[in-house]
Amino acid sequence: MSFLRRSLLTGLFVTLAAGIIPSVAAQKPAYKGAIVVDALSGKVLFEDNPDLVNPPASITKLMTFLIVHDQLSSGALNLQTEVPVSAASSRIGGTQVWLKHGESFPVEEMLYALMIQSANDCAHALASLIGGTPDAFVEMMNARARQLGMTNTTFRSPHGLPPSNRRIADGDLTSPRDLSLLSRHLLLHTDVLKYSAIKVRDFRTQATKGRIVMRNHNHLLERVAGVDGLKTGYTRGAGFCLAATASRNGRRVIAVSMGSPSGKIRDLKMAELLAKGFAALPAIDSPLSVAPLSSQVQSATDSPIQMAPPEQKVMKQEPAEPEEDSPPVIIFRIPNL
């Protein structure tokens, strides 16, 4: 083959490859599974592979939060109950607030760290206090999941870190639909938004050293209208996951996506899913719509489904903390929805 012909063929191959590779990349799905539901009625507004079974990563901590809340409701604990830190809790790794063996903190501070910083060490310490052992606490998590009808869910940890052998089948597993059931229960029956809506908070506020500024990993807070929860998650096996909720004009939706290839794609797609959910809600005066919440239930302090201000503008960009062992997420601007 002549040099000229080889050069022409090489050039043609490079040109074709340049056209094919971006198109293949562009076809990579924005998530593996997703669902959007009306928080008040539970009606499904959108679903796409909602029963996909996938690791939830740190979204596992939503069930940890629920078990702690159950203990608070029963009177077994109160918000000022001290949670001791064992050597095992201090060594748990991943995203944490660097608890030290022998320290103790009130349940309330541990819950803020659990939901804002996604602190694995706090999840382990809370599980050890309530269950006696983390394994016993996990049994409580799975029993609660069965009560909620989470049929595709098996918890194996209180924090969502992958197992030491890194086999996905041996770790926490759930689905978008199951996480929407858990999220809706939390919104209806707990004060989860008290914690999940906080963007920045200090930990160890009374300490002379070791104070930590916790930054919420949910990058949609104050950037997408009405978003005030709930929980992000990332591990290599899980991909980027998010259980989100937002309220606009007195209506609230829940959206869950699992298995996104990057944090930026996850967050952009979640903004779309929330917009799609609100657009799918029946009009207030429609016979298909659920009656508006009473004025008493709409109270921000008394409501089991608390409502954020109707419309918020996108806020300026701020640095974000990486999740678990995530690569840094590119900060981006989401347009008003």
C-alpha cells in the first residue's frame, strides 16, 4: 500500500473515531434508575427503571436516621443523650468528623453530622449505642425496611460504605422506589428537614481545638428552587446517588436517582427530575389533585411535610466538599427552573 493511501486511510479512521467516540460518550445514561413521587399522596409522577437494585452508598444513612428517630419517639433516647465514641467508631474511615476514642457527643450533634457531613464515624457510634453492636442495629434497619414495604432492600451497614471485599452483592442494596418510600416516611413522620436543609454547620463547637466546618454534600441546596433535602451518596460501586425533595407553591415532590456517572450529571439530572415532577402534579383545582394542606400543616415548625419558600433563585457558586472517596465535583450553575 502506498504511503499516500495509508495516510488517507489513517486520516479517515481518525476522523471517523473522532465522530464516534463523542457520540458513544453522549449516550452514557444519566442514571441507572430513577423515580419521582408526590410527597403528600405517594403517587408516582415519573419512573425509569425504578426497581433497579443498586448500592445506595451514604443514602443508607436515611434509615440510620429513622432508627434513631424511632428511639427518640419511644423515649429510649433524647436529643441530649451522650453518644460515646469507641475505638472502632473512630477508625471507621471515609467521610467523617474525625471522632476520637473516648469522646462523646449528644445525639442531636451526631444527627447533624450524620446528615450534613455524612459522617460514617457518627453512624457507627449511633448504631453501637442503640443496637449494642452495629450488626444488631442493622437488624433493626432491615426490620424497619420490611415494615415500610421496601421489598428490594437489604442493609448491611449503618453508613453505606462498601464491604471490605468490595463485592457489591455483599454490601447495602436497595432501589429508587424503596428509597422513595423511606424518604416519604421521613418527611411525613420525622423532622428530617431540620437536619437535611442545613448547608453549613460547625462540629465540636465547644472544643478549643478540632472544630470542623461541615458542608452539606447536597449541591442543590439554595441552588434549585425549594430543595431542602435529603441525602447524597457515592462509592465507586454505587455511582452517584441522590434522594432529593423540594417544595414549591405549597406542593412537595420526592425524587431519587441512582448510579449516575458523575456528581455534576447527577445534580443536573435531578434538577430536571424535580421540574418534571412538579409539572406532572395535577392542578390544585383538579378533581385528581390532593386537597391542599391545611394552614396548620403548612406551618414551617409544626408540619410533618415542611414547606420551603415558594421560589428561590439560583445562588452563587461555592466550593463543595467531595463525598466519601469521590473525585472533586465540578461546581456548576443550574438555571432557574
